[in-house]
Amino acid sequence: MDKRLAKRHKRQVERAKEKIKVSEPDLRTHEQIEAARAASRPDSNRGNNQKVAAAGQSFRRNVGTGSAAKTDA
């Protein structure tokens, strides 16, 4: 029984090894990697934080407007 399980395990390990995909090494220089990181960062000069805060405030102002019609019944 143990021999059969050992053979089965061995076959499973061999199949799993065949499916492993080895990634290719990154051949870019350190400067190229740093430049790519800097390019992918969001632009802090655009003022995204102000737009998000303004959207949150307008949402808070409109929260209480829909409940007046329901008290009529």
C-alpha cells in the first residue's frame, strides 16, 4: 500500500514540476527601473485629493433630500 502511494506521489510531483513556469529575469538597469517606477506613479500636481474631497462633500449635502416625500402617506 505504501509503495503504491509513493509511486502516485512521485508521478504527481513530476507533473507539477512540468507545469511550473519560470519567469524571465529583468534585464533593465537600475536607472531604467527607477524611471519606470517614477513614470507609473500618480501625478501629485494634479490635485486629485481636492476633487475627491469635493465629491464627498456634495454627496453629504444630498443625503437628506429624499425622505420628505415618504412622510406624506
